[in-house]
Amino acid sequence: MRLRQLHLGDATTFAIVALVACGFVSLLRIGDGGTTLISIGPYLQRVLIFSFVQAGLSTLLSLGLGIALALALARRQFPGKEALLTFLGTTMVIPTIVAVFAVLAVYGRNGWVAQSLKSLGWTGSISIFGYPGILIAHVFLNAPFVAKVTLDGLNLVPAEQWRLATSLGFSSGQIFRHLDWPALRADLPGLAILVFLLCFKSFAIVLALGGGPSRATLEVAIYEALKVDLDFARAAWLALLQVAICVIIALALHGVVSRPPAATTFRGPMQRVDAADYRLKILDSVILLFGLLFLGPLALSVLVGLGSIPDILDLDLVGALMTSLTIAAIAGSLACSLALAIGAAVRHHRIAQASPRWAALLDLVPSALLAIPPFALTAGLFLLIRPWIDQARIGLILLPVVNGLGALPFAYRYIAPRLMQAEERYGRLSESLGMRGLARLKIVDWPMVQRPLASAFALTAALSFGDFGIIALFGGPKLRTLPYLLYERLGAYRFEEASALGLIILTVAFLLAQVSSRLSHAHD
Amino acid sequence: MLTIENCRLTWPDFTADYSLTIDEGTLCAVAGPSGGGKTTLLHMIAGFETPECGRLTYRGRNLLPLPPSQRPVAIVFQDHNLFPHLSVAENVALGLRPSLRLSAAEMTAVLEMLDAVGLRSYDRRKPGDMSGGQRQRVALARALISGRPLIVLDEPFSSLDPQLRRDMIRLVDTLRRKRNVTVIMSIHTPEDVADVAEQMVLIIDGKVAVNGSPAKVVSCIYDRGSSAKPTS
Amino acid sequence: MFSRIVFALLSSFLVIGTALAQAKPVLTVYTYSSFAGKYGPGKAVKERFEAACNCQLEWVTAEDAGSLLGRLRLEGTNTKADVVLGLDMNLASEAKSLNLFALHDMDLRGLSLPVAWTDDTFVPFDWGYLAFVYDTTMLAQPPKSLKELVENPSGPKIVLQDPRTSAPGLGFLLWMQKVYGDQSGNAWTQLKPRIVTFTKGWSEAYGLFLKGEADMVMSYTTSPAYHVSVEKKDQYKAAAFEEGHYLHVEIAGLTRTTKQPELAKAFLAFCLSDSFQSTMPEGNWMMPVKTPQSGLPQAFQDLIQPQKALLYTPDEVQENRRAFVDRWLNATAR
């Protein structure tokens, strides 16, 4: 019997799990010991049901719109498409409060829609508080991301299969069935989990647009326990409950659909044969028009900050920008390295060691991380490292670490599938050539992973760049990021300057994505 | 007879200009260095590339205006021929009916075809579970079952080991005689087909450099020495 | 070359910094971030105190009053805080139960607070009344009492903060409780149709109000002063309610673990001095607990002056908060 080889990625995963577990244990220990297992009373029950329903609906709608957009975009070529694709990758980064204000600026009581209707002589009143508001905001934030990831997946269908489809005379329906759908199905479970978790944890949006205290998620209860009741043990238990729910959902989705073996070759932009189908032309026009009408105004409303840009240009802004960029770069690198390590370990166990169960377990770790409430994680880590580190520096260390861990699931989604592909394609070859370790990484993996790594870095850096959750805990006169400046203004009645900052945050995120896509294309 | 007359295709850094005839029922091997224009020739015949000028006819019929699906051509690529989510039988059936709604007789034909390539018992397998050689046999079965008289194979067996490669070429040879189809096959190693092909063309820099019997072309290749190595 | 210059600069900073730090004792004050932030009074307070004490004041910040308390709880007796500035009365009892604060030993008579101050642990440093703020160009006739707001079915739409996550949100919950007592559940049910939403914090609610999503927003009587002083807009007003207004008092205290109790006490005394108090109105947009010599700024003099302060004691809040919140949840979460 061969001893199971321990992979570097295993160690990394253990380290992450241990770090998180220690954080939880410290939180539990600081509780007075009087806390027992929480019971799920009627309040929690209501919160849980609502969380499920709103997250489920948000996921369905985000996936629906995102996939429809991706298919329409895959079939159509038009000027400005590249910029549009870059934009799609950035909506996720919008600070929640900016998203809330954007939704209201368009669909609110005095929003653009209401004003246009009124100018047409309509006398009613619009209220989107409740499900409509929550769903609009969640779809606005997530559907473009879904579209981006799905489109990347669609582009991986090998050119040979497209030629075969042409040669065999596939109809549009058959093209969808045999080319698009298998590609979509490969991405769906992962994406669904990601979007579901994000919506399940959504907090400020749900409260602001929910319209009533029944519209609260588990994250609200955790926040309450942590910040109002100061019942850290309860917060930790609630957080564990959330992790458990999310892991179960992730497992269920993993079980329903497993990733079919990847088979891809690179191909340049190609004219799809089904682009000529007039029914699809109509469908795509409807989808793109709907997407434009729905997302366009929301994105445009962020531009209202333009007028106040001159008011915020000062040295503080430059300093905060530098701080934000530094933290984002560290968090992004951390997330990408961890994703690489875990991805490599999963691959190692699935293929070389043929232990798919262990691999599936490792595969779950990044998703599970997403389920951990950042407040609870931060508080736990704070307790852990406080004895050894100077007060003033704690924020500097925890900020990139927690942001990096939070962004890991996203990086992982980009990187892990490509690592697997590299193995499926060149694994036996490199094995027979005796390529191992760094040489193998450089020659076999690097060329395959380079592009997704660049995309992952841009996204994770941008996510960390837009983070407010953690900086709120550690920010202060000495540690200020751009989102911190934004909230500082919101707290001081300066709403217009805040919207200008929101615009700057988005612009930087957009530029990050743009640069990364340039860099990653340069090597093709 | 397939006739190619002065078909010209240009890219910023490459120009191809083909003239060639291939007799009915023969096996024509296409050799030449990588990047020399073998695949472009085959893609043009199948309809994936359109020449700017020239004529492409089969049995006197102009093929150029026809889309790939209406040409009398079935194609097999080096890789990615099969749809991983469909079973082996379904992959073959695509050649008969892309809708996969098959009559009982058509289903029987699919199974017989699988039998002919030696994969009768594999009908329910998924391509992911099969070896590279087996996958190419499935692709070959699909090309044959489509009933199209021209079969284009683009380096179909280059990734297989030499022994398996020769076995596969023998299989192609047997089947094309039995079903009386014309085969155009690009290859990496001309020696493999020397005893089965009636015709061989050497394509260099987008042009037909040598055209004739395999023996003639092979000897030409070695006469040319290092200036035009057939394999890269 | 470049790196050498940077190194030289950095090391000289370090040397100077350490020298300065060694020369003067450092007083560490925990506060909420907007107090020490760009627009808060923190900078002026630091300068003025350092000028008088021959020491160095260092701000350590947390997001808000709740986080401040959370941080203290996490740190326990290892805390580096000498003074904690910026808790509010609703948290006072919880703060005391941490057993971290020392008595202030100060005479707190004669403060310009609407209530007599008797607490021996915490020193109040500013205060304000909660109030609904509205735009006079949009709402001509605001309700004149809380009862009118609650009981008029065609009254104005309001936006509130969630009492589970926000200080003014909790304040308004207590206000409703003070006015309606055991009937507060019914009152919430009556008011509910006109509540646009309960936001996570003050900022979201105020932003929603400015965007026109609601006619009135829960804020402070001092909010209009900001619009007048900074934006030169006078259309925003606070609505005066007959039943009185709930009082919000911000407090400071010194820790019993401090290594420099004298300095900490000096700072608490400084909090009641003219140099500190004069920064409160237009720095923190709250009322000073001692009216500065120069008087209040004009914008503050024009504010509504509620006649009656409503207030629960900190112990009552700690005891009943859970029950009050549950009652609110039952009435509104349907």
C-alpha cells in the first residue's frame, strides 16, 4: 500500500481551516460559558425561511438574466463589446450602499422611471421596497458577473466542435443542446452556489430595501449578537449555522451536477453559425435591449457623482487610493496563491492519487469560506493575534488577510478548472517526461493558468478594493481606504461627495479589470 | 472526381493556391510540413474556408456556394470530434440525424456501423471513458454513416502510437473499399500510407509541390533533403 | 540610490518619532471613527489638549459606539485604552458590567443637559434630541406629536433605522415605548404601513430621505443646522412633538486599567472645558453639555427646543431591550 502523499495545497487548506477554527474557538471561549447551543426559535426560523426564499429567487433571476445575456453576447459582435464585457466583471465590486442608492435613483419613488411615467401623465406611486427592491439590487450586482463567467465558459467550446456542428448541419436548437448547454452546465453549479451564498449573506441591501424587519438575513442576527448583544458565543454559533447551511447547499448542488471532463482548445473569436437564425436575432435583440434597459440606467446613475468629483480631490484621496491599492494587491495575491495551492491539491488527489472524495472535500473549502460572516471571522482572528501584535498594526494585517480569504472562492472559480484541464491535457505527457515541481508548473501549468490567474487577480483585488465590512472595524485616522472615505462622508451628511467616491471606486475597479484583460490577452 | 482549380486564399502572412484532382474511390494522402497549408486545403474542401477565386467541383457540381452541411463531405479532426455529454451511439447517430430522433432501422444502422469499427459493445459508453484510438474510430463511424461520398480526415491518428496508427489506417482502407468512398487524409508520416494510398500530394507553402504515387512523393521528399522536411 | 534616500528618511523619522514619544507620555483614547475622522472634532480636540497637557494624545477608533464596546469586551483587562470617549447612555449599563471603568470623581453639577446627571462612572460630553427631519418644500404640515404621526393613516411616509443595528433606531424604539408603554405593539402596527423601511444605519436612512424615498427621517434636532451652516440650505427642519423627544447623550469614561490615571482624569476634565465643548456643535453636530462662552452658533439657536426630555435609565435599557425589540419584531415583522 502506498502512503498517501501530502500535497502543499493540503497543508494550505489545513492552515486555513485551522485559522478559521481557532478564530471561532476564541470567540466561543470569550463568551461567559453560560451560552449553550442556540435553539432555532420562531424568530430565527422566519429569518432562515426569508433568507432561503430571497436568496433562491435572487439566484434564479441572476442566473437567468446572466445566462441569457451571455448567450446573446456570444452570438453577436458589435463595437464596444470588449468594454462592455469588462464592465460586466465590475458591477460586483460596487459598495452595497452605492448599489442601494443606484436602485432608488432609477426605480425609487422619485426615480427616473417614476419621473418619466409622471411626465407622461401617470399619477400613481411606485414602491419597490420589499422583494422587488431586494431582487433588483441583487440581480444588478450579480447577473453581469454571471454573464461574464458564463461567456468565458461558452468560449471554451473547442473550434472543432463548432466546425462539426456546421458540417453536420445542426439547427440553432441542436447547437444549444450539444455545444452551449454542456458548457453552461459545467459552470452552473459553482456559479449558483456563489450567487446563492452572496445573496444569502446580503445584509445592508436587504435591510435598506426590504421594507420591514421580517426581511432580515441570518447575517443580521449575527451582527446583532456581535455588536449589540456582545454575545460572541451566540455570534459564533450563528455563524457556524450559516456555514453548515451553505455547505449543505454547496454539497447538494455539487451532487446534482458534476463537471463533465473538460475538452478545450483555444480559439479566436469566431462567427457562430446560429448567428444567422432570424428567430435568434429577434431573441438576442430582446435580451440585449432588456439587459441594456435594466442595467444601463443603474450603471449610469452611478455617474451622478461626477459633479462632486472636484470637491473630493485632495491629499487624503491620494493616500486612501494608495492604501486601497496596496491592500487590494496583497489580498488579491493571497487569494490567488491560496486558490492555486488548493486547486493543485484537488487535482493531485483527483488524478494522481485517485481519491476523488478527498478532492471533493478540499473543493468545498473555498465555498465554505464564503459562508463565514466576515465580522465573526475578523473578531475571531483579532482575538487570536492580538497578544502578539501591536494594536496599531492589527488592521494592516487583518485587512488583507480577511479580504484575501473572502475573495478566495472567486479566485478559485477561475483557477481550479484550468489547472484540471492542464492536467487532463498534458498530465500523462509531463509524467512520462518526468516533469515535476517547479519545472512542471512553469512549462505545463503556467501557460494554461496565466489568463484565468490574471482575471482572478483583477476580480479579487477589485473585490477587496470595494470592501467596507472589514475596514469599518479597523479604519481610522491612520488607516483609510477609499470605501472608508465614502462612509466617512455618508456619516457627515456629505452624500454628494460620497457618490463621487463611489464613482471613483468603480472607475478604479473597471480599470483594474481592463488592465488585467489586456495583460492576459497579450500572451495569446 | 474532385477538382480543385486555382483556389486561392490569402492572409496577411500567408497565401495558398491549390490546384488538384482526386479520382473517385481513391485514398489521397496529403503530406507536408506543419503550417504549410494541409489543414487549410482540407477545411476549404469541407467548407470552413472560402477561396477568393478558383473552382471547386465534385462530379461536375460546384461546391463553393454550398454551406458545409450541404456538401458531400464528412470530416474527422485530430481531436475533439465527440461531444462528451453524448453516448458513443448518439455521437455516431448525429451523422444520420442531428435531431437524434432515429427510427428503428436507423438505430440498427448505427449499431452495425459501430460493429464495423469494432466498437459494437461500446454503444452506451461516454467518450470520456475511451482511449484516443477508440474515440477516433467513433468519429470515423459517424463520418461513414452520414453517407457522404467524400471523407476528409485531418491528421486523424497523429496522436496515436505508430503501431496503432498503422492499424487505424488499415481500418480506414478496408472500410473505404467496402463502402466505396473517396478519402482525403492529411498525415504526418508518409511512410504509414505508402502501401494503401493511390495518390499522395506534398503541400509546401500553400502550393501543391509534388503530386503522384506515394512512392514518387516519398522519394521526392528524401531527394529534397533538408530544404523541405516532411515532418517537423 | 533611491532606496537609500528612503531608508535614510524612514530611519530619521523613526528616530525623531521615538524621541518625541519618549519625551512625552501618551494618552490612548478610544473613540468612534467619525469623531476622530476628517469631519469630526478629533483634530481640534487633540491639538488643544496636547497644548495644555504636555503629552501626546492618540486616537484608536472603532466603527461606532457599539463596536467600541465590542472591542473593549474582546480586549478585557488587556486593553490599551486610557479613556473611552463616545459610548452612549443606552450602552452605559452594559459598559459598566464589563467592570473596566473607574469612577470619575468629578463634580458634574451645572451642566446644560436637559436632565440632572448623577452617574459616577461616565461623564457626558455632548447630547441631542432625536427628531424627525423633513423638507419644508415637500411637506408643509408635519405632524405635531408622535401620536398624530402614528395614528393618522394618511400621514407622511417615514424611514427609520433598525433598532437591532443602529443607535438612533434603538432610540426611536425607546421613544415609542416611553409614549405608548404596553400599547407600543399596537402603535407599531398602526405606524407600519407608513414606514418605508428600517435601514442598517443612520447614513442609509438619511440618504433615502434625501433621495425623496420618504417624507421624514429619524435623525437629530441638530441635523438642520448642518444644512444651514455648511450647505446654506434652510428648507430642512426637525418636527417638534408635543410628548417630548427622546434624549441621546454621549459619554466618556476612564478605564481602571490605565497606567496614567492622572492624565486620563485631566482629559475627562478637559472634555467639559470650553476648548472641547466649543468644538461639539459644528464638529460633532451635537449640543454641548456646557454652553461655550461665545454662545451657540446661529444655526443652533434657530433649532427647535423640545420642552420635555424622554429617557430610560441605562439599567432599564439593559434589562428591557430584548423584550422591547421582540415586541417591535412581533408587531412589524409580518
